[in-house]
Amino acid sequence: MRTEGDPDSKQSYWMWCPACDDSVRINDGWAWNGNLAKPTFTPSILITGGQWEPGHKFYKPSHHKVATGEKTICHSYLVDGVWQFLGDCTHDLAGQHVPMVPVPDWLATS
């Protein structure tokens, strides 16, 4: 997890979502337990998007099992450093609990 302060004094938190294989940024609108190693955020984290066309750099058929142009959903809780993916997720980790992974070096030092 990486934290950063915005110019207007708001705090942001960056994590790596193993289900989406992508970065997740949330702001200080969530309650946080203050633990960088095993964070808990509330309420739930809901990220929606759309499936890109095959060949596009953001196309991730192995993560979200929806057709091109359809809505992708990643809905989770992060509790004591464990992602708790909810059943409405469109990816393969729906309904599973998965420990956090470190953010990639390029994100950790950005």
C-alpha cells in the first residue's frame, strides 16, 4: 500500500487489486484503521468500468468475464490486509478472500 497527500490536504491510499490486476486508489472518504501493513477500509470499495476490445492495452479477459463493452464490477472489503471480494464481482475471485499483495515498484515510487 502507498499513501500520498494531495495539495488540498486530502489523503489517498493506493493498493494493488489481485482480481483486476490493476491499481486501486481511494481517498480519505473511507474510514481507515491506520495500519499500513494490514489495512482495513470501510465502507466497501466498488469499482466499475467496461470491458475493452481485444487488443486494447486495458483488455483483461482473464480477469473480468464479460463481453466487450459490458460493465465490469469489482466490489470488495479490505479487512486486516485481506481482500474480501463480494459475489457481485465479474472476475474470477468473486466470493473469495485473498491477502493483499505489494504495489508494483512503478506505483510504490510514483
